[in-house]
Amino acid sequence: MTREGGAVNKQLTRYEVTLAQRIEAARLDPRSVAELLSIALADGEDADEAVNILHLRGTREVLDAVT
């Protein structure tokens, strides 16, 4: 963050932009939490992607489903 004339000017880093895009994509994924959990637990080739989507969603529904 830099200060210019008393105002705070924050430029997003490439990482922050990429992360925001990944979070949005995870939220738009049409699969339900139950479906993603099933894929993640099956330990197939899509398991890592399913875990990442659940992590990026970060909703109460995801937390409740995994605890």
C-alpha cells in the first residue's frame, strides 16, 4: 500500500488477482458440496481439484460437511 496525498492506493498483486479468479471459479462450479466431497474421497484423478474447489469456496456448508 502506498499513500498519495493522504489517500490509500492499493494495487492488487498478480497473486491476489489470480486467487480472486480461482475463488470465483470455485463458487461458480455447478457441483454440490456433497458431490465434490464424494469425488475428493474417491481418491481418483479429480480428487485434488475437488479438494481445491472446496477449500476455495470456504463456506459454512463446506465446513459443516467435513466436520
